[in-house]
Amino acid sequence: MTDGMTKPYRLNTSDLLVLEAAEQLLRRIATSNCITHAQLVSIAKVQHVLSQLPRATRSVHVTVSISWSINRDGARGSSGWQFSVADNELTLYCGGSEYTEGVGSDSFTTMSWSAYAGRSTDYDGSWDSKWMVSQYPGSLDEVPSFPLGECDISVEDDDNPLLWDSDDPDGDCEESSAGADA
């Protein structure tokens, strides 16, 4: 049911696979010891928005980002995943950068996807390629398996003042067995 002003998202089969993978990764994050309780509040908002699809949810503005360092074959770099929810808009970005001595640095995007209520989704055409860096294999229908304990997880949510008072998570950053299997 719409509110009369907001149309539902127009999602196809590929979109649903992307969103399912995002939901699973958010579930892994939420059940890990790698985030604060304040971050969990904002992640729960995103999970709620996803649970309401294809209905658009207004007044939620949250971005969840995961980044990690990569060192292989003499190259250093970082890779990242970012999922954002804003009024009638969902976006997913995966990519990073790499630096090789003598060659320099390069940035890359492995996937860019966006959905706007009432419109067809936009994507960068990389549906058939891995949406995470090759060090972390995955396809659209499976969540990449990488250790969250080696990642930096950040949450932006201006409507969650708890984030500003929050400390780092207590204890070791480990996934629960439910989070690792989810």
C-alpha cells in the first residue's frame, strides 16, 4: 500500500538478488560483535526498509559502509561496500583502489546499483561479474565470505544521536555462528 504520494519500487529478478545479498550481509554485521549497539539501531532501520520492499519508506537516511585493506603481489589497496537508504532511494556501491610501486594508483568500481521509487533500477552493467573484489569471491546470489573482524564498519545516520556518543565495540570482533551461517 502506498501513501498516495510515493510509488513502490519497480524491482526485477536481478534487483531482488542484489537486495537479498545486501540483506544477508547486513544480517552478518548485525549479529557480529563488530559494531556498537548504536550502529545496530541504524542497521535495524535499513533492515526494516528492506523488509517493506517494494513499498518505499520515507524519512530514513542511513548509510552502512564496510572497507578493508588488501595486500597482494606487491600491491596495496582497499576495497569497500556501501549501502545507502534515503527518501525513496536505495543505492549500493562496491569498489576500491589499488597502489602498486612503480605503477601508481588506480580506483575501480565493481558494482554500482540504485533504485528510485516508481522507476526502473539503474546499474553499471556489471551484473555478471563479481560485486566484491576478486580476493573475496561472490556472485549476486551469494554473500561474499570475508572476515568482518578485518573490516572497518561505519554507519552514518543523522537521526541517531547515539552514534555520536558511541565507543568502539567491546571485546573481539567475531561473528556469531548464526551470523556466519546466515
